[in-house]
Amino acid sequence: MMSFSYSARIDPALSYEQFTGDKAKQPRKVWDNPEAIALIENARTVSDKAERQKSFDRLHDMALADVPLINLYNGLTVWSRGKRVAGFSPWEGKLRLWTARVGA
């Protein structure tokens, strides 16, 4: 059993790759389905959106069938700001004030 959170990934293939792979080579991997590994590699190397979507759709269906991990919940972070604050944009759920400013 493992307990950890997932941070955002720039590409969906990286999200799947985080927990998919050969357990003999990387014990932290929890899904070692060869078809899933091949689909992830395909999604990582192909730029055609339609073909990538087919890979992700198949991966999703396979994950539902194989249940390689059980996600207990997704955290929700809610932000608000006053009307005088401009340029505020949270990054990966964290407070970042790099471009924020207070106006009149």
C-alpha cells in the first residue's frame, strides 16, 4: 500500500507513466501491463491529436478494468481575491504572488 499525492504533469502520458512500468526494474511502479506501457510510449512519441486520444481512451478503459491503483480523493483548493488585486494566479494549488499587485 502506498499513500502519496500526484502533482500536475504537462502531458497526460507523463501522468500515466508515473505509476506504470516494469515492477522488476522500478519497484515503485504499480501497473506493469505491457499493453499499457506500449500505449503510453506511443502517446509520448506521436504528435497526432486523434491518435494520442485513442491511446488515452484505451488506457482509461484498461485502468478501469485492471484497477492498478485506487484514488481516494482529489484535493480541492479554492482561491478568492479582492477587486483591487490584479495579476494573482495560483500555481499547482499554491499561493504565488509573483505577478500580483494591489490597485486603487
